[in-house]
Amino acid sequence: MKKERNARYKNQKSFNSYPDTDTRYYGLWAFGRGAELQTKLDPKRFQKSTFNEFSQEQLKVINHRKGHYFYPAKPQYYSYHCNEFCGTIKAIKDNWEKHFKPLIEVAVEKVNKPRTLTPGDCDLMMCGILEPDEANTWANYNNMINDMRYKEECIDVVVSLYSQFLHLLASQVEAVTVKILTKENAVIPILWWNISNKLCHDIYFGKVSIITVFNPAKLLMCYVNDGFTVSMGCEFKNIKITKEFQNNEISIGNFESICYLITNGLMKTNVVYESARLITKAIEAGEFEPNTSISMQIHLNNFGKH
């Protein structure tokens, strides 16, 4: 394998023919087109051009290659979650520079600037009631008031537009965060966990994997102890949880969605059960009419705090 890796298609002279702004100068090559675009790396050239040494862990992966070039397992740009964020942040910056910033400048310019008053604008002086020096004081005072109002209006416009941009920024970052968290059904609300920044970083970028082990029998036993009857099926969606109450039946559906809160939302079993129990108590208290369908949505917003 090592003999095969010695075959190089580029020498030092050809590498140096590329400018340092070209990835090929560092031994990083792209080939293919569109969605098929992939990358390959010349490890020796990369180390020499960047004055960087690979770690032992990186070398173990790189040295498994057969040829001289190393082909990453994730060749696509957006296969790496950090690039999703980088692309969003770049788009936000471009939007600020090209759209919002000029918009703010135009909006401020459109604020009506008050005309500078002179003693001649004082009607009382023109009527002979005030002296010229008194009219001058009147003009200075009103100019000061008008200038303050003008500046306040400009600030209100700027603050309003800044607020709109910040809301847009937050929504776009939140959108890409949700997109990454839901990619490949990996809903992990790590932003709400009470964990260290380093561990949060490792989870986000795939250095650490999270596996949940859950026995649904414990959750079903909570319902049985509460007087419910559980009819088992081959799949979660076929499980029926019912309870007779005053000649009516209380039925709990979508059991797989309830389990999802535990396996993927990492909520505690007793917390999920007690949340659903609140609805059951309300039904038993007569707060709902018979034949009523109740939808329950739990927001994952405060994990890791208990």
C-alpha cells in the first residue's frame, strides 16, 4: 500500500506554479462538477506548504489510503456542518453590506431636517412686541428643540431598522441550526443542555456521538398504574392506550411521538408522562366535552436545567 502511495502526479515545481490563493498550491484538488464535485488531498504537499504536522489520529486515517492522494469520507462542502453556518453568516454579511446598510443611510436622509430659524421668523418681533435680541434668543431656543427632535427621529429610524436586521439574523441562524439538528433525523437539542462549550462543539461537529437506550415498557407501566389498558402491537403506532371513564373512553394516540420526546428530545420518562397526565386530569375534571380531540405539543426549551 505504501508503495502505491509513492506515485505522485505533481512535483514541487508544478505546485509552486500556482498562486498561494489557489488551493492547489497547498495540495488540495477539486474534481467533478456540480453535485458530484469532490476533493482530494496531497498530504505531503499540505504539510510542507502549511508548516503543519498531522496528529497521530489524523495519520491513522490518512495512511489507510492506497494511492498518494487522500480522499475524504465527506467530500462535499456542505457535508461539514460548520460550512452550513459559514454560508449563512456570509449571506447575512452580504445582505447587510448590499441591502440593509444602504437602506439605513437612505432612510436617515429622508428624515425631514428642520429649517434653521432666524429672528425674522419670530412673529412677536415683527409685531414690535419683542426686541431683536429677544427674538434671537427665541430662534436659538427653537433651533435647539427642532435639532433634538430631528436627531431623535433619526435614532428611531436607525434603531427600528437595526432591530429588523437583528431579528432577521437570529431567524436565519436559528433556521440553519434546526436544519442541522434535524438532518438525518438527528434531533438533538444540544443548545438547551447544561454542558460545556467544548462538549457542545464536539457533538455539533461529529466528534462525539450520542446513543440513547430506552425501554418503552417503563412508560407504558406508568399508564397501567394510572388505570389505563395497554393493547400491544408489532409497532409503536399500533399500541393502544385506553381508559374507561364515566361511560366514555379516554384514548391516547401517537405513542411513537411520545417516545420520540425521550429518545431524541432526551426528556425524562416521568416528565413526559406527567405532561400528558395534565390533559388526563383535565378530562377527568370535566373540563372537556366527550368526543373531544386534544393535540399536545411540548416545546424543547429548557433541557439540562434540572
